Amino acid sequence: MPPNLARCPTEPRTLEIFDESLRRCSANPRFLDRFYEAFLASSPKVRQKFTNTDFVRQKRAVLASLHLILLAAQDPENPDRYLREVAERHSSAQLGIGAEFYDLWLDSLVATVREIDPAFGPEVEQAWEDVMTIGIRYLVSRFQARGA
Ligand code: HEM
């Protein structure tokens, strides 16, 4: 994967499948509770990162960032426009979220969508993986960034 992340835009159909699934998931008040239950259970290292977290705020922030990743996937040459602050927050200078954490994040998220989305299937799973990968690649690429 080239560091500038230049790549073909995600298929419009994939964006639509993701968007519709995100709406169904968001309609279930348990969605983000279940996600954080799964993510925190995935590793003690993850739990340690969230020791002092206000999860009411965190769930709002993460829901907003799922929509920002959708915008970034629609416009993959300009991820900075949508995700710069989220990337800075996760970088080595701040939260120190290295690449090894993101597989746990995506596995926990997809497992939660499987449980919550009544229309879950292979297409929905692929759409979440494709769209989230845009955001994850960008965050990982900015891990060492200084004040960018
Ligand atoms: C694409 C993946 C991810 C997205 C979209 C995302 C999104 C966010 C957002 C929007 C915030 C709130 C930032 C703010 O305070 O304004 C946040 C905070 C945080 N994220 Fe992530 N995140 C991702 C992956 C991860 C991973 C893999 C970890 C690993 C443990 C992680 C740990 C944290 C922590 C510890 C906080 C701060 C919580 C606090 O304020 O106590 N994130 N994340």
C-alpha cells in the first residue's frame, strides 16, 4: 500500500451497503455498548488504554467518526479533510495506538455488526471491511506524524 493512500475510490454500491448497515446498527441503542464490550474484552492492552474514558462521550465520538470514515472512503485522496484530528489523537505523540491494535478493533466491530444488523451477510461484512480499511490505513500511516 503506497503511503499516500492513492487508490481507486470505493465502489458506490459498497458505500451504500455500508451506509444502510450503519443506519440499521445505529437504530439499535445497544450497538456501541456491544462494540466496546467486545473491544475491551479483546485484550488487556486495549482495556488499559480506556482506563479513564467517559464512554458516553466516547460512543458519540466514535459514531461520528464512522460517518467521517464513510466520507473519506467516498473521497479517498483527501482523508486529511475528514480524519486529521482523529489521526492526531491516536498518534504516537498522544494516545499511542499502534498498528497492532487495529485488527482487534475491526474484528470487534465486524462481530458486533454481525450480531446487531438484521440484514448482515457476506456483502455487508465486506462493505464494513472495505470502508473501515480506508480509515485504519490512514490512521496507521499518521502514527508517527508530528503536528501534521
Ligand atoms: C478506525 C479506527 C478508530 C476510530 C475511527 C476511532 C475513533 C476515535 C474517536 C473519534 C475518539 C475520540 C477523540 C476525541 O476525544 O475527540 C477516539 C478516542 C480514543 N480511541 Fe479511538 N478510534 C479508532 C481506533 C482505536 C483503537 C484501535 C484504539 C486502541 C485501543 C483506540 C483507542 C482510543 C482511546 C484510548 C481513545 C481516548 C479515550 C478517552 O478519551 O479516554 N481507538 N477514538
